[in-house]
Amino acid sequence: MVFNLSLNYVQNYEDAEEITQDVFVSVYHSMQKFQEKSSITTWIYRITINKSLDHIKAKNRKKRFGILTDLLGVGDKKQDELGHFNHPGVQLEQKNAMQKIFNCINELPDNQKTALLLSKTEQMSQVEISNIMDISVKGVESLIQRAKTNLAKKLKDTEG
């Protein structure tokens, strides 16, 4: 569950493995802090989402720094981009189409992206998502609807 969710966020097998390790190290070190206000699964999902989003932010910072060093002529040109798509569940002929979809998903606001991924890829109910995201069920419903609308618009823009 942790690996699959992180893979849906970063679309890179190695990065998802790294995030998975980070999640379980955090779970191990924070187990005494777990207050049982929610299920352990919900708690681990929250940690996974936070670690995945932190990983993406760190990559974006590194990418911005890499662009700056390229402009200044400092450093090497080896840059690991977030856009590098390496998802093992996608067959080669579908890879380009899926890469476009995930690129558009990655452009969604974090809360919309989280609600959409939990709903569609993890097949969670809106109640489960509301527990994980710590928002109301109506809030989840709204986020999913906005995510679908924004995603459809972004996909239409990329095709046109």
C-alpha cells in the first residue's frame, strides 16, 4: 500500500522505494507517538502522502537549483527530472499516454491530487479519504470533483 501510493505520486520505481523506506523508518521512530485517534492504516497513509509530497518538493528545489547552475555555467548537466516517467505497471505502448496523464495530475494542487489518487488508484471510499486527509466527506467530494474538472481541462489543453 505504501509503495503503490508513493509510486502514484512520483511515477518512478526507485523514488517510490526510497519513500517507502523513509515511511517505515518514520513509523518505527514515531510508533510511541501514535495516539490511536485513527486506524494505523490511516496514520501510515498520512505519513506516506507527506513523505511523497516532501520528496516532490525536494526534487523541484533541486531542479530549480540545477537550472540556475546551468545558467551560471556551474556544475554538471546531469539532472534527474520529476517528469522522468518510470512506472512498472504501464506497458510500453501506453507509456506516452500515461505520462501525459500523470504530468497533468502532477500539476493539480496537492489536496486535489491526494484526493484523486486515493479515490481512483487506491480505490478508497470518500469516508476513508476524509479520515486520511482530516477533512469532511463533503470536502473530499468537492476536491475529487475539482480534480476531475481540472484534469479534464489540462488534458484537453495538452491535446489542443
